[in-house]
Amino acid sequence: MRAADYEHMDLLLPETKEMLDSNGDDRIEYLRTDKWIPYPRANQILKKIEELLKEPTKTRMSNLLIVGESNNGKTSLVKKFWRSHPPSDGLYEDAYPVMYVQAPPVPDERRFYDAILTVLLVPFRHRDAPSQKIADISYYFNKIGTRMLIVDEIHNILSGSVPKQRAFMNALKNLGNQLAIPIVLVGTKDALMATNTDMQISSRFKPEHLPVWRLDREFVQLLASIETTLPLRKPSDLATKELAQEIYRLSEGYIGEIVAVIGEAAVVAIQSGSERITTKEIKESGFIPPSKRRVITELESG
């Protein structure tokens, strides 16, 4: 059967359609590549970040804090935004509009500046004074047209003492003041504790939440969207009640787990030749819900 003959062709994304005639290994590899799945709440937050990027320079720039549970799409969302504003070939104006870095594993101002300078490919020494590093960052941000800084995993700073947390957040605030660009922080709900170390800081970072999914109409719509990315030769109808309930039960509402449940079942569907996802393929994938995995890990480590 040729791709044009598959009954659900019109429901698939163009790049997914192109994969239908590929062999099983190639389709499994395609399944395992990262793909952006749009949904209403993510689109709302992306719009807010876009508005920040377009905001004119002023004394106190607006900032944002994106909060969500682990494996619930925070990093995918900000990387989607980052990739939609890629570096250009130019050396100066708007050459690197959005900078993405991860917070250091501990609240260490120098290591944070080192991470930014590493992305900028600027030579530095760890022992250099923070003031020198800030000056270098400011110079190069201005030179290459960086207009936004995204800092992921900001909850990492909670691994340090309260005074170190406060010092790190003050350093972040001062960096934002000097650069005069919006800063977007990303982290788990613990990130709210990180920004609450100081009233001035908490007032600057308005939280936007990515909630865990509920078994409702939006969840069913999400499943339909994910199905458009599956290079299976038969329709699975993931939005049917039985499949939706089983996927929700196993994923516990985390979008990363939702995608994983479906992806692993799709691999089984390709390898077995069934070419569609049913409760049979989901069961054969052996997927374990995240809460049960945590219990197993705790038992093994204990």
C-alpha cells in the first residue's frame, strides 16, 4: 500500500505523511525525535513571552516565571520559543535575540555568569570578578542584539542556604537591570520559593502556571493532536473514551508522560505489524506510571 492510500492521510502532519512508506526502524526513529505539540495553555504562555520580547526598553523591564511540575512541558515550551527566534548569520543587530541557559546546580553567581559566557563563546576565567563578567555579558548582549534571557531549572538554587539563594536572586535582578531586557525564569513549583526570597524580586516575576492535565475535553483534543504526529499506517483514534482513560491513568496527566505512553505503544504497533494503538499495544509496551516508578526507585535505593 502506498502512503496516498492510507485512510487517515488527511489527519496527519505533512512530515508524518512522508514517513508512512519508510521502514519500521526509520519510523521508530522519527517517533523518538522531539516534536512540538501545540495546546491552548502553552500557546497562551508563548504569546506572553512574545509580548515581552517586543516590549520597548524601559527602566524596569517586565519578567516572567513559568511554573509547572517536572515532565510537564516547561522546557519544551521555552525551547520552542527559543528555536522560533534563532541566531542569524549577522554579527550584530538581532544576531542572537533570545539567550537560553540553565541555572547552575547551586546558587552560585559566578557559575551562572560562566554559563552565559560559555553560550556566548567568550573566553573567561572562573576566578574573574563578577563585575567583570557582568560587563562582558552586557557588552556582548548589546553587540549581538540579545533582547531576552531565559533561565531554566531556576529551582536549582534551593539547594543552597537562604542567604545564598537571596544573593543569587539579587544578582539576577541586578543583571536584568543592567541589561535592560526581560528575563524568563522556568522551574518547578519550588521556583516560587526561590523568587519569594525578596519582595522586590517576587513582584518582578509574574508566575504563569502549566497545570497537570485533567481528563476533559482539552485532554482529548491533545490526544488528537499527538495522533497527527504518529507514522502509523492505520488510525488509532486515541480520543476514544477507552484509550483516553488508559493513557490518562498511566501518564497521571503529565504531558511528558502522555507523549511517552503513546510513543512506546506506537513502537509496539510498528514492531508487531498492527500499525495502530489499542489498549493491547499500550499493555504490551509495559509502561509504568510515574508514581509507581518513584516507589520502585525509593525501594531500590532504600
